[in-house]
Amino acid sequence: MGIGNYIKEIGRGKDGARALSREQATDLLGQILDGQVTDLEIGAFCLAMRIKGETPEEMAGFLDALHARMNALAEDAPKATVVIPCYNGARKLPALAPLLALLLVQHGVRVCVHGTATESGRTTSFDVFTAMGYTPLQDIHKASPGLNLVPTEVLSPALKKLLDVRRVVNLRNPAHSLVKLMNPCKGPALILSSYTHPEYAVSMAQTFQLTQANAFLIRGTEGEPVADARRTPQMDVFHKGVTQTVQAAQAGALQSLPELPAASAEATATYIQEVLQHQREVPAPIALQVQHILQALKSL
């Protein structure tokens, strides 16, 4: 085996590299996840893909390989699970994905928050959940009908290893996009996904279309799939790959700014508890996001 033949195609530089078919991409990542390749080959794959960029067909193939090997949550919820990938963390703004997750749980939704720290110096959503007293799952078979915090290594140790390559080479690789697109559930799910740059919105939408996914896509808050508490972003819903814009982006100058906590885990945790206990108002953009998610779940 080995992936040298694929690296030869994708590693010819920005102008000379050739895209892989969906089937080739499935085979390539499958070999990586199965531990059949060397660290040198993995490094070459990551660097080649960083220079070339991933096509939607390649991402669909990578997802096929990952879904076939993932430890997924069992299908035991009365309705679709909302999946919230949390990998970027907060740098300047509070990490409010936990607030979104817990508001959905209050509405009776099963939520799967999965993630791992991919950058140092940021407050992660898992840090906030820990400050609130929640404990991540270590056994995927013990998933609850409410909130499930799932470290990436519980879903796929090999995927976690691929994400950690960034700590060595200081560059993202396809795994950092995969985690925002994957469905870690055996049953129906609505994937809350986000992008940081407009070009990713296009490629992610094309991947959702190819894979006929159910998803909810917004421009993330520092990379997390929660609406910016200061300004409502555009919100798009995918139902079996077919997209519909359900919320237009807020235009014009902001008239006022909401009172938000510091970006530390402790301050954010206190703020979220106060919102959940109705001592503070839910930021309007997040309240809108919750309502659109609940509406999208009705069709699944």
C-alpha cells in the first residue's frame, strides 16, 4: 500500500497539482486513518493539500473514509441530533457555542458538541463547559438524550492525530475542514457548520450538496458555529444538500453593542449561567439562530 501515487498527483505545486476523484480521496484518507502510512507520508499529504487546496469532491471522499471508521453516537434520540463542532476557540470574544448548545437542550434537542484544542492561547468551548461543571464523554456508548460533549479522540483517535500535525508544521490540513463537515451520529443530524473566509462558504456548500447533508451554515464567531452576539450573520440551511437562506445578514451600522463577558472560561461560564437563568437576555442573533435551528429540525 502507501499513498505515494496520490502525493505525486497533489504535490506538483499550486499550478501543476491535480485533484483526486472522490474514490481516490476515500482510499487516501482511509489508509491514513488505518495507520497504513508513515509519518513522512502524512506530512507530505498535509503540506501538499495546504498548497493545492481541497476540492469538494476530495472533501466528500475524505468524509466517506472518516464516516466509515468513526465511533458514532447511537441512534436513540426521538429526533435529529444537532451537531456543534468546536475547534477554534475564542481569542478576543467570549466562546458562546456552549450557550447555543444549552439553549437547544432546554428545547428538548439532543446536542453533540465535539472538539479538541487546535491552537494554543485560546479559550475553548470545552474550557467553558468545564468551568460550568460539565464532563466530556469518554465512552461513546454512554451518550445522553440531552447534552453530549465528545472529545475528538473518542470519535476517532486517528483524526485527532491528523489534527495534531498542525502543532508540528504550523499549518492547517484537510482534517481541520473535515471536523466542521462530518456527522458523528448514526441517526439523522443537523450539522452546525461555520466558515471564516467567504471562499470556504462556497466550497463547504458544494460539499454539503455532494454529500446530500443536512446542515446549518453561518460565518462563525472566531471560527465557532455560533452567531456573533453583536451582529446577525447570514444563515443558510441545507436539507439533503439543497440550500435555502433563512436569515439575511444584518446590514448597516450597529446602534448599540450587547454587554458581553471577558473571553476567559470562568467569566463566560458565569455569563451563560445568568442567561440560562433569565437574569440576562439571550443575545438577539443567537436567539434567532436557535429559532432557525428548531425550524430546520422539523423537516428532518
